[in-house]
Amino acid sequence: MNTATKTLILLLAGSLAAMTGSVQGAEEMIPVKKSTLVNLVDLLVQRGVINQDEGKGLVSAAEREAGEAAKANAAQAKSGKTLIDGEQPAESMPAADVEMAKGKSGKIKHVGYVPEFVKKEIRDQVRAELKAEVLQDVKQDAKTEGWGIPGALPEWVAAIHPSFDMRIRFADDFYGKTNEGGVDNVGIDTAGNFFGPYNWLSINRAGNSPQGGLNRQVALNPNEAIVNNQKDRLRLRERFRLGFEANIAEGLKAGIRFATSNLNNPVSNDQTLGNTGQSYQFAIDRAYLQYDFLDERKTNWFSLYAGRIINPFVSTDIVFDPDLSFEGVAGSFRLPFNRGSNKLAGYKAPNPTARFGINQGQQTPDSLFLTLGVFPLQDIDVSVNDKWLYAGQLGADWLVFNDTRVNLAASYYEFQNVNARRNPIGSHTYDWTAPQFVQKGNSMVAITDFNTLNGVCDDTVGCLFGLASEFKVFNATAMFDYAGFDPVHVLLTADYAKNLGFDKQQIAAEFLNGIVNYTDNKPRTAAYQLRVDIGRPEVRRWGDWSVNLAYRYVQRDAVLDAFTDSIFHLGGTNAEGWVAGMQYGLARNTWLNLRWLSSDAIDGPKYSIDTLNVDLNARF
């Protein structure tokens, strides 16, 4: 029998002895007290504190102790001596103690006796149980009230909140062995022109030189004019981001984030390793002011953003790459519902971008929202026709039950002045319509060709190229995040995009050579993606996991290829295929992300790419 059981026997026996210590009527009281003892022991057995055999032993021991105590008290009563505490005779006590024990009634009061070793054991047990709880309370008070050194620091230091994340990427690209076009397998169409997956940025850089024609450049320097589609490639890449957010006033904060960057690529912060020891490029990735209006119930009614900001729209990577930052101003306005419901109490929304390639927006459940934004894309010095993005999104964020949520959003993105315009004869008026950045996939036309330069370009295809289509994109997004297997969630995502700006007749009328990178002028303007994610909403600790599978189909002019995903099909549009991924937590705020992407070109020469990305991520 262990010490705790013995202690319990002594306490029960002492209590029963005290309750039966009165000589007068003791016999009548013992059955009642015994019943109380049995009920107490039965309760301890039911709660698992002791087993059934120990319970029977407790009852037997307590009855034996109580019987002995009752007999002793009866004998003492007959002899005229009354015991106090069940052991000490009254006459052996100091007179002052006896008088205190008698009280006003003049009768001796009976007190159950608890031995000193039992008292000590109880004190030690209570002290051990309270220690952890008290220590936690003290730590929380210290953190809340800023005890010690942090409390002595200036107020502005406590108002700044840093963040950091780093990613090391192992990227292996595998090209289909039957791919057409390219450096080693340049295709020639029926007109005698080269075709392949062109590098339009490289072609435009040489666009006004005497050797600037497309065919001529392919012949002289195919490594720059045509994108690789034959040689498998292994790269090590790194992304480093360091951000600071400062609370300026109530509801107002400012933020800045630095990141490794390819300065000419808005959809990638990756730095490829292997620069002969040269330092990495480092740039300001975000710099913004943000104001959030919260009422007395902490309900967020609207948020305003200005500067270089996070993507404020519910979206997926078929429209906007996860690394893309927006420049301009935006506002998100919310109309809450179910304010009287208790289901929002204690709910904590997950990181909206924790699942790679998905942006769940502002994370304000049980609300209707409207997000509007105006974003300058390119400032044109010699023209009032700057390039802009005007965007609007209407949606609903509904916490259906527990942590299960539905996000619905309908968006419209209008890109102004991004499409090409043909130069008049002998003029460079519309050279500015050539894009500053493209990936690949969108239909291209010749801004400056043989007919407009009177033979300066000795090539019948052209010297400078731009986007054939206008881009007025309607986008519908639906997400259902089921939390019935908590902590495992099942997220179903459906995304659809349609470019309403493609005008086949206008392209044919303005550009004599038509679309130069495809053999037809057909509108190919739809895109969609279906995806399922299973696992934790955010991988933060050892053993956390998440898996995902998606199928996507993105026609060549469905979205602007400059801003869509930079990994699938190695960036751009005109691709279909599968994406499978897995995330696994290696330690606190450290995780592994594996993705396999398999894609094929929809139109044009056969062009297949499989990509394996293995990412080691860390953050705080």
C-alpha cells in the first residue's frame, strides 16, 4: 500500500473517529457515518483515484480505526476522562487550553486529529500543484506588463514587430524529349519562319538594332532568342525576406520588407546560386501604410492600404503569383453579419497565405466584403497613357460551423494600355507599348515591322513586339475549408478566369502579320483550376503535415502571363497539367515543401516540362 493510500486511510479513520467520538448516541451515529465513508470510497474508485481492492481495504481499515477510537472514548467517558483530538486526556492539557477547548458552553469540543506527517504531506502536495500554475501566471503578468529590461526600453521599440523567412530551393527541370522548336530543334513553319518558345524580352532588347529582326536574331544568337526546351536543368535557389511592421497610432501601422530579388522579375524573389562569388541582389519588396477601423467590439469594418502592398484579393496562382506585390492604393470594406452569435468567440483565422499558391484574403469570417484597388504598372515619360490595373472584388466569408468556412469571390481586373499598338510608318510613337516584363504564353504582335520602318529592319517578321490582346479579366473563386476532422482540414478550391478583352477583328485590322507566335488568331481566353488540400491549415511544428493535388488549364490569353505563377510550366500561360505537393514540419517554424509539377503546352509547338521543387523553409 503506497504512502498516498495510507494517508487517505488515516484521514478517513480520523474523520470517522471524530464523528463517532461522542459517547452519548455514538452507537446510533456509526451506521450513518459508515455509509458516508462507503459512498466517498465508491466515488474515488469510480474516478480512478484508487482501485476496487484498495477501496475495500480503506473501508476495513477505517472501520477498524474508528471502532478502536470509539471504544477508547467510551472507556474514558465511564472513567470521567474525556479525550481531546482522540488521544490526549484533558487533564494532561494546560488549563488555558482546556478552558479554550470548553468554550462558552463549558463542554469539551471534539476535533478530528490529523498527525503532523500527514499535514506535511498535504502541504508538499498542494505546493507542487500550485507551483506550475503560479509560475505561469507570473510569466504572463511579466510579459503583459513589460517587466525587466523590455519595460525600460523606449516605447517605439515595443511598437516594432519583426518577421523573417528564408527558403532554400532545390529545383530540377525535366524537358520532354519530343519537344519541338528550341535551340537544338528549331522549327520552321510553311512561310520559312522560325518558331519556338521565344524569349520576347531578349528579342525586344535587340529590337531596334540592324540585326533586330526575329528570324535574324534566332539565327545569330538562338540561346537568347529562344527559351530552353531541350536541356534538363538543375538549380539551387534561395529566397530571404526580412520585414518590420510598426504601430504608429490606433489602427494605423507602417511596414517595410526587404527581400532577395531578381530586380527585373516581379513574380519571383528567388536568387539563383552560382554568381562567381558576387553579392546577391537585395531590394525593398514592400513598403506601405495600412489603416484598420475597428469598433468597440473589435469588429474590423474596413482596411485601407497604400504603397507597395500585399495582394489584397482572394485569389489563386493562376491569376497572381504568390510572390507578387501590388503597387498603389486599395481598400477592403466589410459588412458583418451574425454579430450576436457566439460561434466567432475564440475563433482564430489561419494565415491566409499559408497554403502555397492560395490567398484566402482578409480573414474576416461572417462578413460580406468589397475590395477596390488602383495600381500603376508602368509610368510612361513621353505619354499620358500610363499602364494601370483597376481591380474590384465582391465576396462573402462565412464561418459555417466550428472552424469550417466558405469563401466566395467574384473579381474584375482591367489592365489599361498593356496591349500593343502598331507604329506609323517611320515612327517609334508606340514603342512604349512593348511590355517591360513577360514570361511566356500570351499572343504577341509586331509593334514595329518591315512595313512601318521602310526596310530598316531587314526582316519580314518584325523588330519590336507587344501583347496582341487587351486584358479585362473576370475571375470567380470558391473555397470550402472543412474542419470536421480537426486539426486536419480539407480545403476544396475552384478558380475560373475569363479574359473579356480579346478582339480578333481589331487585332487582324491593326496588325498586318497577325499573331506571330501562333498560327491562328483564335480567342483562347479561359483558365480554371481545381485543387484539394488535406492537412493542417498551417505547418508550424514537428509532425504537422499537409498534402495537395491540383489540375489546371490556362489558355494563352486567359490572364496576363507576366503576373501568373512563375513555377508551373516555368512561368506564363498556354499550359495544362497537374501539381502535387506535400508539406511536413521538421521543427518549430521549420518545414519541408515538396512539389511535382507536370505540364504541356496547349497551343503551338509541343512543349512539355516536369519540375521538381524541394524547399527547406524557416521563419519567425
